[in-house]
Amino acid sequence: MLIHVRDRSPVAVAPAPSLFLAAAAGGGSLLFRQLFDADTGTFTYLLADVPSRKGVIIDSVYEQHGRDLSLIRELGIELVASIDTHAHADHVTGSWLMHEATGCEIGLAAVVRAENVSLPLSHGDRVAFGGRSLEVRSTPGHTDGCISFVLDDQSMAFTGDALLVRGCGRCDFQQGNAHSLWTSITEQLLTLPESCLLYPAHDYTGRAVTSVAEEKAFNSRLGGNATERDFVGHMENMKLPHPHKIAEALPGNLRSGKPRDTATAPAWAPLARSYAGLPELTPGWVAAHLGDLTVLDVRSTEEFNGPDGRVAGSLLIPLPELESRSSEIPVDRPLVVVCHSGSRSALATQQLLKAGRQQVANLHGGLSRWAAEGYPLEGASQA
């Protein structure tokens, strides 16, 4: 069944021109990004159809939500679904957070029966994103709810924990079964074209991608001349410790990553984090709240007093002097750091955060964007 996800526009996203997204995609019609969580060895995948800008994210990580959302927003992608290959035992999915931020659907195997899932997926379904789609293949064995996603042209597949690089997922908990996993891998994954690239949900030694041809030849558990008997004998004698986050991860994933307590303290400002991890604010919000903020200008004295002008009431501390003069910055109000383009102020914001300053943000786009959006600059040339 082809699943067309409902049209939903991301929150506070300025759509990127198709030409820009095509360039970001290397000139092709499909944008692909592989992201990594070092703490759990988890790969997250973002795919987007360039002409429509619609995309999906696979196997997101709760703690990496800010990073992933920033990338989606910077690229102007309309996220239609956050989907998982299975209910993970080593990390909590970021699907619920992504749904809250973008309105996207939450997809997981129907047999898992997790809460908050709006796309219960079964073998043979297709998840559409713009003109592209992912085929759902049931690949149980690691868990009974494992699924893999195969791109419509079979050039790549996302295998979760069913098939890893030169390995596979364990079979000793969550209804795991080595015989089922053998069948899943040999009948659903290794029957794909040998040139098909395989992207796992995890790796702990830096191996990011493999191929059907490689795993058929070199996977020591099931490649070469290995038989089902060999595979099952290997898997049933691994004696691995349980994942150390299993007690937290499994219940969290059965809620699709929704926290038990969703109440949070109000933020001091509507911060948006860039893909580089920098807290930023827009000129419009800053202009509307100038009376409650300290605006720190880190340009040179010549620029501050020059024709470009300055935000009225701003404090000047040139970037090279910031560390030695940090005691001059008031601590009773939030701090917004500015420069001409947002570059030097980005570095200053990073330095202030490292020094322990909590309520600090960079002015996105700097004074150049401030002026372009029509906000006044004291002392600016009228030419």
C-alpha cells in the first residue's frame, strides 16, 4: 500500500529554493544525509525529494533532536514523517519531538503497537515523500517488529539492526529469533541488487555503509558459504550483556519518544539552534524586546561609530577584548550578541556559553539582516 502522508508545513521554516536544495543534494534530485550519535553508535538518515522539498527522517535520536531539526529547517525541508526501523533498546527515538516541532507523522511497525504512532507500517507499504518513496520490508529476528526501508529505485536500503556492516542484530531479547533473522536477511535484503547500498542503524567502529555484494561475500555470520545452521549456532552463543539503556529506551520507544512528563520550563526566548549548534534569535524578536535585553556589539570601535550604525543602547566590546572585559557585561538581563553578518558574534556567543553564560544568543544574520528587515540603526548613513 502506498502511504501518502498528509501535507503539513514545518513550523517557522523559510522554504529553500529548489535550486539551492538541488545544489545541497550534489546536483541530484534526492538529498541524503547520514547523521551520527556517538553515545549510542546510532545512525540517523534524512532523505528529501528535491523538486517537492518533502522529506523523511529514519531512526532519529531523542538527544539529537535539536541538531536534526536545525538541519531540516536550514535546508527548508518539509518533513512528512519520522520513521523507525524498530523499537530500539539502546536509545529513545526523537519521533515525538519531531512531530511536535514539524507536524510530521510518526511511523513504526504496526506489530509493535506503540503509542502515538500515526503511520502503523506493514510489509509492502510504501512511505511517499514527494515524488519518491520507501518500500517497507518486514525483517524480524532482531525483534519481531523490525522493518527495513528500501528506496524506490533499490539503490539504497536502510536495514536497522537486522543487517549491520559485517554483522547483524542480536537475537536474544524482544522476541528475537535467529531462524527468523536468517530468513529476513537472506530473503528480503540480500535479494536486492548487489549494487544496492545498505545503511545500518548502528556501528561502533566507524563503518557507515556497505553493499549487498559485500555482505554476501564477507559477512562472517551469514555470507560466503554459511548455512542457516552456521548462523543460528553463532547467534545463539554470543552471550552479550543487555544494552545499558534498555530499561529507559524500551518504555520510551513504546510511547514513540514522548516524555512521561511533557511540562517544561518556559524558555527565555524563542531560540532556534543552527545546525552548528548555535542559539540564535531573529531581528524581529530582538527589536520587539530591546528593553529587556543587553545587546552586545563585538565589532571594532571604528565599525561601531561608522556609517553602518549600531543598535541603540548596545554595549560595545570588540571581540579581541571580550575575555578581558567580560566583567563589564550586565548579568541581570539576557544577552544578544551582534556584529555585521553574525560571524564574529557567533564566535563571541560560543565563548560566552563556554564561560558559563546561560541566557545568550547570536543575532541571526547580524546587523546586515537587521537593516535589510527595516529595523533602525543609530548613526547609520542615509546614503
